[in-house]
Amino acid sequence: MCGIAGIISSNARNYQDEIKKMTDSMLHRGPDSSHFEFYENAALGHRRLSIIDLSENGKQPMFSNTKNECIVLNGEIYGYLDIKKKHSEYPYHGGSDTEVILAMYQRKQENLIHDLPGMFAFAIWDDQKKQLFCARDRFGEKPFYYAVGSNNEFIFASEIKAILASGLIQPKVNNEALSHYLQYGYVSTYQSIYSNIFTLPPAHQLIWKDGKAVVSRYYSIPAKDRSINLSDAKEEFFYLLKNAVKKQLIADVEVGSFLSGGLDSSSIVALVNEFLPKQTTISFGYDHKDSELKYAKEIAEKYNTNHREVHEKKGDLAESLLKVSPFLDEPFADTSYLPHYEICRSAKKNLTVVLSGDVGDELFGGYDFYNVENKLRNHFSYNNIVAKFGLRLYQNIKETTFITKQNLKYSSILDFHQNFVRNAFDKEERNILGSTADYHQTYSFTPNPDSLNDIMKMDLEHYVPGNMMVKSDRMAMANSLEVRTPFLDLDFAEFCIQLPEQLKLDNQNDKIILRETMSSCWTETIRNRRKQGFGLSLKNWFAEDNLINLSNELLKDPNQKVFNYIDFKAAQKFLNKDHKHWNLLQLALWAHNNQSVI
């Protein structure tokens, strides 16, 4: 895991100061070393976190054997040793996964991307073609940002702060991204918070040549469900997940696992145990009756792991926000980013790589709102105009259920998912705040408005890269830690995406395929658990004076930078110590952190 940066321009050696400022700003992503390479038209920089081939042979930027190509890579290529065997004609200099991409490029050019597994964001400069080829992994695990300078320099980096550090860009706030943030609590993975700094979306590639960028999609998630019975599905599920875990354990440093005591992380730990009998596990918990630590301890004892618990410290919440939020570069309202930072900080004391159980809910149907959407769809009034007309009359006389109310309000489960689930401010409220722009992310497929499987696919292309992977990458990298996600192994993820809905959830159960396949690996308590969030309630946080003082400082002062973008008087109506309040506080915090550039 690393930080990459580059400037493509004529007389590229004149940009030595700029490229150094860019990599210096990402010291946290790669504290082990910093290197640069220059061509006449390309300056490439890299910060290294050494994980595979710890020798100098693994350093980047890395030249090919001909020195015509040079690559900077952030990420890991799982199964790279098998790929290396298929490209044995290449004269390898070392043992890193990075060099395998150079070998693939020499044989396949840009077509290599169709055969490249793993999590990655990379750029290859081809000096003969005078071309930069960039790509980002299929599910958005690793970030890639770019911009074009006033002298038509192409500037790219792993983080927005690095592009700003170049001094070549004067950022402009993106009103569409701001509106998306107010609605969902994060910026879409197809945009950045700045209109003149762009993100390369997941599953996309970019070619910069002759002063122009061409961006194209190279991968789409499977559109059709498979026909498969439970028995066959269980067998294939176990084989593919075990293989994914095995591939992601390859490193020249110790690999540990996050363990929440939930179904997903417990499954990962169980499979790691087959390859590493004495693994290290790390858990985070709040000291209250609903803490997950007791569940994690059960699994740790079952597999005799070297288990470490990270307990919530009753510190200054405002101070933590001011320290941690700058690593995000954009407004971000997921309440779990602070505990995630703390567990990563603790993990880094003994580890460099950790496996995570993220994305199980999107693949197996684990969220409570998927169950709600299933009930909405099965309600007698769903897509029934006559029933809805009668219920509208009936609700004037007698109170109706939550399911009935939502069926009357939303046209489909897709409409409900997009405009209710995880929403902070609705369209009317955003208008009141002065955020009138609208943005609707595109998808690699056309969703069926009545399909739960399609809603899960949408979450894989919207919520996962825009929220979950941002939190995972930035909080881990803030602590110079690499987090790997076995559930996003391409073969395993594609298999789960294509499973029929009835193998994911029904009226009684969620995560059916996971429970049926992995339950023997859990304790009885774990088998009977329901999903629990990773974080403490906002009510408790807003009870702390230090957080209220920070909120008053940032949201009660009309001269604060945030009120250049939202209406001060309107904002005061939403400061009710709830999710809307938290959303505005994180926005104000971002504006405060970046007031020198916006």
C-alpha cells in the first residue's frame, strides 16, 4: 500500500519541487521511503509502505527492463505469482507484484486490465507512445484523483491533498457533490468535492495522450442472476472464499484480522485459521452493555488467536475530530470513522496488513433495510393503484403501519432505497439550505426498480466505493496500515452478486448463504446474533460539552467558511443533536480544515 503521484508535462524535470510536495503530503501512506523518476515529459513520485519484496528491488517508481515504461502502483495484485508464471518470458528484476504489471503491459498493452485481479490504482508512463495509462480496481478499494493545470499539466495522485500540494490547481467547490453529500453523507465516487479535481471511478481506465484524457469503463458487474441450488451454492461459496483468503494472506510481513464478533469477520478469522494457526486479531469496543467485545472474544478463544482489544477512551471528541478529519480531504459523515481510526492505530503497533470483513452485507443481503424493502415489495399495496387509493383514505381515519406509509410515499423499493435509506437531507431540505444542484450517479447496469438484488448491486457501485472504501482506505492509511477485503475478491464477489435473492434473504432470515455455509465455524452465540453497528449513538456524543463547543464554534458563527456554501439561518433549524446536525458539523469541519484553499 502506498501513495502515488505524477505530473505529465513538457519539461517535466522542472516540476521536481511540485512532485516532492505532492509525495510529502502523503507521508502517512508510505513512511518507509520516497522516490522519484523523470522523463522529458513525465515526473512520477511514490511513497512506499513495504509489504511484498521489502528490498530495493520492490521500490517505485519502477522501470521496465527496457526503461521505456515506468509504473507507480498503490495496492496489491492478489495471485500475482500465478500471473508471473504466465509471463515467464519477462526478465524480472525482483519479486514484487508491481513488476508483474509491467510484464503484462509489454505483452498486452492496455488490455492487461481485463486480466488484472486485486485492489489497485496505478499509472504507467510509456515513453515511446508519450502516453500515460491509468486504471482503478473494479470495486473502488484504492483511490485515484486527477486534475489539469493551467499549463495543461496532467496531475494525478492517491489523495486530493497531494494535488492541492502541487500548487498547480486552485480548487472550486462542486455544488453537485455538495448536494450529494448533504443527502447521503459522502461524496459520490464519480466526483470529488471540487469541480476541477476529478476522480477516476472504479472499474475505469484513463489514457492521457496529446494533451487529452479519455476515460472509459473496462468492467461491469454481472447483470443476470445464476440458477443454482443451495447445496451447490454452499460448496462453491466455501471454495471461493477460502481461496480468496489464501491469496490475500500473501505478504512479507505479518497479516492480522479485524474481528468484530459479527458473522462476516468471524467467517474470515475462521478461514484464516486454516492457513495461520496462530493469527493476530484486533477488536474495538465501547465500554457499555451493547459492546461487541464479548462476541469477538468468543471467536478469538475458539481459534486460539493472539487477540487484542481496543477500548473506547473517554477523550476529547472534538480534539479527535480535528485530528482525524483532515485525512479525509472531503466532507464525510459516517459516524464510524473515528472508531475505525482507533482500531487501525492500535493494529499498526504490531501489524502492517489486516484483513477486514467489509462488504458482506451488500453481497449477502445483511442490512435491516433490505429486509424492510422485501416487506415493502411483498405488501398487498405494492404496485397496486387501487389498494393505494383505499389506504390513502383509510389513513385519514386510522394510523397505518410504517410499511404502509412508505409504500404510499415511494413508487418502488428502488425509490425508497435512493430517497429514504441512509438519507440525511431530502430535496426540499437541501433547497432550504441553498443547495439546489442535483446529482444522480450512473451505474454499469439498468436497475430493475423491484429487484432487491439490483439494489444490492447499486450499493456495491455507490455506497461501497463512496463511503465504505473511503473510510477503510483513509483511516488505515492515516496509520500506515494496509487493509484487505477478501469478500471483494473478484471471483467470490461475482459469484455472490449472481446468487438468486432467495439464497440471500427471505421473510425470516438474512445472509442465508453465509449462515448455511459458515455457521459451523461460529459459536452458538454468534449464530444467533443480529447485525450491530460499529459506533456509539450520536445522542451520547452530543451530550459531551467539547463536541457542542466545537459545533457552536463552526455552526453558530455566520462568518465561518461553510456558510459560503449553505444558508446560515436555514442551518440553525437543523442543529438538533441528530444525524442532520452531525452531517452539517462534518461539512463545517471540512470547510474549516480547507479554508486556506476554498
